Amino acid sequence: MDITHDVFSHVIHYGLHLVLPFGIARVLWPLHWQRAGLLMVSTMLIDLDHLFADPIFDPNRCSIGFHPLHSSWAAAVYVALLAVPSWRWQALAAGCLWHLAVDALDCVLRA
């Protein structure tokens, strides 16, 4: 992989993690989109589960299914949280699910 492709893939990956959630929030919660976007971006904190892995960072490892907060059980909890009648909880749940989707896309593109 050349350096241009590597840089481009990182820009896309982190753009999807850090920028697109504001667009999603604007569509889903137009009255609270800025705060909802921040909540969605704050779900990057689920990456703290990487601290339990050895090695902590492996650029060739797919985090989906490997880390506890990136598991199907965690995804089921995130889906259940969408049912809570609060835009805040829904934004957190949507952020977690979006995070998993972006990481899954990264796994597919790396395979």
C-alpha cells in the first residue's frame, strides 16, 4: 500500500467517525443536531476497549468481534437503546452503531 492510499484511507475513516455524525444528527434530530452530533462523536470512547487487547493497537486487526464494546452483544445493547424515548440516548446508541459500521467498513476494505 502506498503512502497516498494509506493517508486517504485514514482521512476517510476518521472523517466518517468525526464529521459525518453531525450530518446524521442534523437529519435525525434537527432541533438538537449540534448536541446530538457531539454525543455521537463522543462514542469514540468505546475504543477504550482496545486497552484490554494485546497488543493495544494492531493496524491489521479487525476490531469488530474482537473487542468487547465492538461485539454483537454490545451491538444488541446499542440497538435496544434506540427504543429509549430520549434523543440523547438515541444519539448515543446511533453513535455507537455508526462507530461499529465505520469499523466494519474498515475491516472489509482491509480484507
